[in-house]
Amino acid sequence: MYVQLREILRSHITTKLTPGAPLPSERDLSLRFGVARMTVRQAIDALVAEGVLDRIVGLGTFVSRPKVDLQMKLTSYSEEMQRRGMVPDARVLSFEEIGASAYLARELQIDEGTPVVRFRRLLLADKEPMSVDENYIVAHRVPGFVDGPPPASLYQVLSEKYGLVMEWGEDTIEATAASPSTARLLSVEMGSPLLKIQRHAYVAKSVVDYSVSYYRADRYKLWVPLQRPGLRSPRNYSPNRFQAP
């Protein structure tokens, strides 16, 4: 019985509802289809397990939003979202010069207390919060940076104004839970799963940009092409491969 109901709900979701739309309550569905609430719950649980639906405690069950493939490469957020046909936007949370803490000094390979530019933003796509990004750049590499307005595209300004073109980088990716402040910014529940990505971006052998980003796990999936060392890839990874669904 629940399998039949699952397929009826799946058809209704794909033809009648849009991503993010709420699903009727278990009680309403039970009355509508004349089945027990346990049967409704089994059908919904199956669709949640498949990623068709998202259950948010205290709020209800909603149609899942398609996830964006998160491709690891040294491009700006604006470039990535525009390439996917989405409208990028950002809300600046801080743009200031600070003294490097012991932690930042270690990551940027500088002395503690060295002036560092901190650029923290809430990044959006199609007006929806997607990630919180914190970038740290050694101040002497970008003189006068904080005297002007915050950049719309960080890497573009670093390249065009300061001649700093990121040549290579290293990412560390781990799972984490949303803190109260990050959850508010990303419009998710406290403790919701996030992707935490720490990046060291280099020009030659020097770290120019150290960043920490918190991505909504319900909106991103990580896609990493793999290749055996020394072998040419038989595939042509077209940019269209990474279009958001």
C-alpha cells in the first residue's frame, strides 16, 4: 500500500509542485487517500530517503531543491553561478583590516599580528542563501584595498588591480554542523549539516588567499573528477556538465 502511495506522491510532486513547496500534512494525506497515517509516513520516509523530499523538524516536509554540483577550481563565486545560469549576489558581513591571530598566521605563513584583510560575505544565488565565505589576504599584498568599497568579485579585483592571479590551491573538505549564527545567515536549522571547505590559494609558492567557506549541504553536492596519474582522460569535461539541474 505504501509503495503505491509513494508513486502517487512522486507523480504529484514532479507534475504539480515546485522545489521548496510544502507537502500536505500526514493527517491531510491520510484523509485524502483513505489510508492509515502509518502508511503515509512510510511513503514519505521513502521519498525523503531518495532525496525527493526534505523533512525539517518543526516546520514540515518540503519538495527538495536541486543541488548544485560544487566543482573544485580557482574561480570566483560570481563566475560559477553565472555559468550555471543563476543570478549571484552577496551581502557583505565584514570588510576590514585586522591583526593576524596565531591561527591565521599559521595558515597564511606569516608572523602573528601581521595586518590581514578579512572579507566575510553571505553568498546568494537567485536570492537564496547558499554559503558563508571568509577570505583572509595579507594586507601588504593589497595596499589600499579596504579604503575602497568591498569588491563584487574578489578574484577579479585581485587579478585586475593587484596582478594576483591564483595559480594553484589546496582544499580541505569536511562535514560540520551549523552554529547558531551561521544557521541564521543560511536560513537553516541550528545543527544542520554543512560542507566546510578551507582553501589555500597560491601565487607561485606564496599563500595569497586563505578562506573558510560553509556551504549548505542541502543545496550542494561535491563532484570531483578522478584520474589515474600518468594517464590521459578519455572524457571531455565540458562546462555544461556542471550546469545546475
